[in-house]
Amino acid sequence: MQYINRSRGLKWIAIAAMWVPLLGAQSRQPDNTKNNAADRSTGAPTADTAKNDKSDRETMKEIRKAIVSDKSLSTDAHNVKVIAANGKVTLRGPVRSEDERKTVEAAAVKVAGAGNVDNQMTVKGGTADRAQPAAPQK
């Protein structure tokens, strides 16, 4: 009987040992202070400066849908800020790689059209140069 109780106790200790690191990781709060600092600069487009007219809302919705439906993209790419004003779209936020940056931009260009997308996304671990306007699609 004592062997059974000891065995159960060891199982609970093993289970608790597995959960302790997970609980510690969840107690850390994400710190986006550096990412959000750029939003405080004057004139930088932010979500609250997006226009509220129907065409801009629809543009943002379609771009967001295209980005989120691409399961090859990271959570960072899925969370890129999409800001539309007067038919022009600005993309802001960090992504994991230059490939993700290009994929998100291509989704926006497909919806908004070439020359209407300002790619201000950055690659984590470094700042990517501002994207040149996409070549006109044939």
C-alpha cells in the first residue's frame, strides 16, 4: 500500500515539475515598448488615423483576411498593422523574416494595387529598409 501512495506522489511531483516552467513563462508580460515608440512620432500613421469611409474599411478588411488566412506566416506577421487612408495602405510592425515582409506586402498590393502600399514593416533582429514601390502588375 505504501508503494502505491509513493508512486502516486512521484507522479504528481513529475506533473508539477512539467508545469512550473510554463507557469513562469506566462507570468512575464510582453513588452512592445520599442515597437510602439515609432507610433508616437508625429505624423506616423496609426490605426486611429485610418479613415472610416467604407472603401478604406473594406480594403483593410480584405488585406487582414488575406494575411491571417496565410498559415505559413508567423503570429508577428498576422499581427501587422494595416492602416488605410484615401486608398493608400501603410503596413507597420515586426515580422520574422524578409520573406514574410514580402509576402505580407504582396497580399496588400493584390488588394490595394501597385503604388498604393507603403511597407514600413521591420524584420525582427534588425530594421528592414523601406520597401520600394512594387512593380506594376500586368
